[in-house]
Amino acid sequence: MTFAAHISPPIIHTEQLIPYFSQWESASSAADILSGKIDLRDIEVWPESGAQSQEEFIEWANHVCGMCCLKMALAATTGEVVPILELTRRSMPYGAYVRQGHHIRGLIYAPFVEFLKHEINVSARVRVELTAEDIAHELQLYRFFIASVHPSIRHPQDVPPRTGGHLVLVTAVKQGVITFHNPSGHNEATQSYVQLPLSQFARFFAGRGVALMPWVTQDA
């Protein structure tokens, strides 16, 4: 099965509508999940994740920010909403996630790119040693950039203890302002079309990520 057989570039990409999804399935519950007010077991819409059991949903919900970014990108470009755990399971044979005892390691970029190519027919490339300013160039070549940032980016006034550890879907960079969807945003302002000055985003950015869906179709 192929989710996106071919993606043709639109005439105007800056106006593209990108649906928002939470990695916890319930965007309205995100703040209470993060504060500990509720548990993942309280999320009644967990079947929408594509999990085969509530236990599977609970095990994976905190690890699928990257797949949530992919889900949003696919929904924007194909109109198809593919459950996060369905994408995750399909990526496992490629090594996009690795189990180490009870620990889950991933998203691992290079296997993720292979998964995209062979399972979804989507081109992507791993990018490293970037500055926040470099993302603008990536978006001239690709529709989206999945960026590694510290999860505390939902509180942009804070100084993060380090960079990386979480993934967001960058959709635009214009006049020094970056726009992104954050799968673990805690309210509407920190979830969809979040806008930050590049200098502020840079504090959280680990300088790496995955450029996704080229504007010009690439040869296999």
C-alpha cells in the first residue's frame, strides 16, 4: 500500500493549509497531560492513534512526535489522515525506532528517510550542522522541515537546558520569523502555526532534522 503515490508542487506553497494533530491524539488534553493532572489512560480517543491496544498507545505516545509531524505533512499534501501508530509500525522494519529493553530509541533519521522512500513514496533527506537561518533555504527546496528542538520550546521565554529531544514540523520562514506545528504544544498558541523569531528558535534548535517532500520531483 502506498499513501502518496505522487506529490505535485502547488503554485503557491506559502498559503498551504496544514492540519494540526497532537501526538497524544487529544490536543485539548495536552496541558493536563503535561501537568500530570490527567494520565494517558484518561485519553478516551486513543484508538484514533491506530494503536492495537490502550497499552500500545501509552507505550508510544511520548515517542511519536516525529511520526505526528509526518501525519500532518501527509494530511496537508494528500488529504489522507494516517494514524500515527500505523506509520510507526510500518517504519519499524527499517529501524526508524529501536527497542532497547523497555526504552524506545528514535526517531532515527536515516532509516526514517528509507521508510519514507520505500513505503510512502516520499523523498526526504537528513540535514545536519545547520543554523536556524539555514532552514529558510531548506524550505526553498522542500515543503517541510522536521526540526530537532528541545521540548520546552512550548515555553519560548525559557532557556532550555540543552537542544534537541523533540521534533516539530516547520512550515515557513519569512522575514526572520519561523512558523511551525508542535505535536506537544500545550494550548492553541503553542500547537499550530506557532511563530517565533529565528533567534529565539535557535536557542532550542539542535541544528539537525529532516527536509521532507521536495518541490521538484526527484529521480529515484
